[in-house]
Amino acid sequence: MTTASLAIIGGTGLTQLANLTIVKEIQLNTPFGAPSAAYVQGELNGQTLIFLARHGNPHTLPPHKINYRANMWGLKELGVTQVIAVAAVGGITPLMQPAHIAIPDQLIDYSYDRKHTFFEEDLQAVTHIDFSYPYTAALREGLINAAAQANIPISNSGTYGCTQGPRLETAAEIRRLKQDGCDLVGMTGMPEAALARELGIDYAALAVVANWGAGIVEGEITMAEIEQHLHTGMANTALILQAFLAKH
Ligand code: HPA
């Protein structure tokens, strides 16, 4: 069943794509269980694409409960070859202030206890994917160009640290992530990126900064603060996506 080659996975703050003309909703089951939500096939800027709400629609699945394998398997079944993952993150290094957008080029995985591979049962051979560069260079390049086109300042690189959640980090954990070289912290980047690679799907991320990581500025991190910055960041994300689709 080939429906579209491009998919967008929306994270917190992006449960629906504005301006997407919905063609149909596709409910799939997979050998790994049910995806987070129905896949929405639609048209945006004349391009057919698939949209998936990572946390479900409405937003009910916390990061550690998302069935990443089902989500990715379903996209593969639909004929998707490129995934743009939109994700809310905390900012760690100075450029990554709230509402900023980054297109990460590296990641470190601190998550645990997640179903993180397709290669575990009925194996004919043990498979170790190359994951030196976890995000697809050409797709990142396309997004970087789209941001320039849309006149949205972004960071065109950065290291994403994936924590387990759903709680936010301690100040010490953020200090450790910084020492490790992380610029951003989120909870959903893995195993999503690795599963895409296992299936041969191109994958790049638009990371939208919702808040400073714990302890970087004084005070508690509130949901109200997160929502406010995500609102601005997601509006800019939509402009980048539209510019990307215009060129696609
Ligand atoms: N930490 C982890 N994930 C996040 C954060 C954070 O501070 N903000 C948004 N997603």
C-alpha cells in the first residue's frame, strides 16, 4: 500500500498539522501492535504526505509508552521513505533558548526499557546497523534550506540527548548531559531514529525548544512556560515545513 513517500511525526504541541487537507485516515495494526494514532493522509502545498501524532490524538501517550516500532513499521507499510520528526526539547547550550528551532546532527541515547529494535526474534543473521550519523544528511540539508527560505533562524546542528521521562531531568542530570556534549534534551528521539534506520527510512528532526533544561535558569519548569514557547516554535516549524514541501 503506497500512499505517500513523506511523513511528518508531530510531537507535543503538534498534534495536528494546520493547513493539511485531510484525504483519509488510515487505521493500521502491525506485527508490533498498534501505532499511536490513525495515520492521516493529506495534502499540503500540493504535496501528499502522511501525518502521525506521536503521542496520540488526543495527546495521551507519555514518551516511554509510545509504540515506536509500530509507528515506524506502519509508515514503512504505507510506502514512506522520508520522515521529518518534530519534537519538543529542553535547551542546554546557550543558543538553544526557548522557542528556538534546531536540526540536530547527533544524538546520545539515555533512554531505557523501550522496545528499540526490529532485530530481536527469528533472526537469520545478527544485524548491526551503521548509526554513526543518526540523521539523514540530505533530509537535514533540505530542512536547513527550507528554514533559510522561510527566513526562520535555526541552529543547523546540535546533539540531542534522549532521556527516559516522563519526569523532567534534575539539574545535575542536565549538567551531565552538557558535559557529554548534548545541546538539547528530549524524550522521544530514540528509539525512533534508530528504528527508521533499521527500516531504511530517511529521518531528520526539527527540535523545538520549549524551556531551558533543569537548573540552567532559576526556578521551576512549568507546563505553562512550555506551552507558551512551543506555541511560537511550532508556528515557525509550520513555516519551515511549508517551505520544505514547496521544494519537495
Ligand atoms: N527535558 C526533556 N524533554 C523535554 C524537555 C526537557 O526539559 N522539554 C521538552 N521536552
